[in-house]
Amino acid sequence: MVIMSHPLDSTLGPMAPFVCQLLTEMHAVMGVKDSPVVDHLCYRAATLQEYLELKAVLAAHGVLLVEGMIGGRPIATYRLHQPVCWEQVTVPCIELAAPKAGRSHQAGLEHIELVVPSLTTLVTTHPDVPFKTGNIDDGRNPDIGLMLPSGQIKFHLRPLDEVIDEELCTGAVVPVPADYYDGL
């Protein structure tokens, strides 16, 4: 097994081993052996201050694709200059999620997202897998989730950068309010 280190590992934690562990757990649960398309991984900041500090760090290691309000908090997505690599898997993007107001979060790598051809087929092919299907009928970016011991895997139909391009073109991105970080 080849696991490559990444310049951001010392800041965010070992990203390739995180991806490797989640895929290993997924393979054990689902019996899938092929190399999936891992679209991106997500790091959740514990505080708004940490979020702002990590935005600056990530800007030096990637290109900001978008920052917007999702689920009541800012999320920034970057295309990394150096993708995260593990065996045949290349992860081109990273999401940085700010904490939701009023909630306590532990900082760290939280989930990876995979692109699959059909969510319904995935669920019906694996009837014993406890997928979270609450967003399967979402009109813009449907997904299903799978909670695993090391984190979560979310499955989507399209790559995140494609969804971001559509949202930017249609004006669907909700901007972060100008005063959102006041008081830090």
C-alpha cells in the first residue's frame, strides 16, 4: 500500500491515511474492491478563528473555488495545487467547514465524498448497508451518506467543482454576510 504524504498533513492531519482508512472500512462493509472516484475531503474547524486561519493556509496550497453559506455556516472549497494521493486514488479538492453556531465541534478531517453513477442503484445493490438517504431526492445535489468508525463517506452524482460551477452561474451561492466574522 502506497500512502503519500502531503504538505498540509502537519496542519490538517494525515489526509491520505484518512482517505485510505475510510475506503478500507467502506470495502469491508460493502464488499466493493474497485478504486472509487473520491471527489474531495472535508476538514471541519472547531472555531471561526481556526476557520479563518485555515482559509489563509489553504489559499497558499490551492485555488479557492467558492466560499458560501451552507447549512447556516461558511464553507470554502479549494482545488489543491498538489492533490491528495493514495494508491490509484487522487483527491483534487478540499472543503473547509466552519462550525455551526451554537454547536461544539472537534476540529479534524470529517468525511470524503465519492462520485457514483446512481444513488438508487447503490442503495438497492447494498440493502444491508445503513445508508443515510435523507438527501437522496435533493434537486440540486442529491447524496447519501455512510457513517463509519473513522468518519463519514458521502456519495454524490456529480463532482463538487461541477456543482460549484453551476451554482456560480445560476447565482445559487449564498454569500457569507459581511459582518459574519465581527467580534472575533
